[in-house]
Amino acid sequence: MVKEPLILCMGSACHQLGVYEVLPKLQALIRDYQLDDRLILKGSFCLETCSDGITMKFRDQCFIKISPQNIEEKFVQEILPAIQSVASCC
Ligand code: FES
């Protein structure tokens, strides 16, 4: 199966907001939800939504206002459904 990129902004604004605390939590979530064979986590330069907090992207969908405190909730409520909706059609 070809892995799809799940992109995490590693730009300077997101860095200031704690993206390096989000990263290990995100890696654990990907493991816990057994998405390792489906996703590849990639860092990116600024995704141009700096004023909206830490940003992630899956396909053409952006997820904003992520923080080290809410990443679990954001993942389960927003990111996971987006990933699963793609996976279920292929
Ligand atoms: S630095 Fe992350 S959106 Fe700009």
C-alpha cells in the first residue's frame, strides 16, 4: 500500500507554539491507531496559516489550532475521520 503523507508544519511560528511537543504525541497516535502502514508523517515549511496555531495537512485539507494540549482530541475528532474517509474508498 502506498503511504499517504500526513504533513505537520515545522515552521518557526508552529515551532514557537510547541510543535516539537506535538510530534511525539502524533507519532504515538499513529501507532495506537495502527496507521503506520497507511501514513507517512512529514514535516513541512510554513503552511501559511501561522495565525491559526499549529497546522497539519492531509491531502488538501488543513487542520488548524493544534496544540500539545489538544492534539489527541484534534486527531480523533478531525484528522482520523479525514484519513478513514479516504481509506474506506480505496
Ligand atoms: S509556521 Fe506553521 S503555519 Fe506558518
